[in-house]
Amino acid sequence: MPMEFPPVGLFYIRYRYKIGENGEWTDWFTSELQYFTGYITITHNSTLEPVYVDYYAIDILGNKEETHHDVFINEAKPGPPIQ
């Protein structure tokens, strides 16, 4: 029977992002120590360009998972031009 280990619990999320395909990557940010995060907030002035995000978790024992790569787009369409 394989030995099972209990989850460690607390972890940090490290992430960086860039706005648009030709944007520059930010420095890496580190979240607060936490049990779970449902989201991170990235504010920027563009509503049309995709946001590229790299992120990974590190638990309190120093175990690092693989880096994840995602692209997020704004699903809202801009309104009609003001005349």
C-alpha cells in the first residue's frame, strides 16, 4: 500500500503578467501566505488586449509546482462610439 502524506496546507502564489502579446513582463509578485485563492487582481488601462499570466505555488516546506501559463481576455465588448 503506498504511503500517503497529508496536504501541507499553507502556500504562496508567485505570479507575473504582461498586457498584450508585445508587452513587457512584470517582476514576479508573491501573494500573502494562504490556504486558497480564488483570484488575483490585475489592473490595467486596456480593455481589449489579452493579459498573459505565469504563476505557480510554493508550499510552506518550499515545494514548488510547475509554472502555469494562461491568457485572459476581456469578454465585455466596447460600447458604440460616442458621437
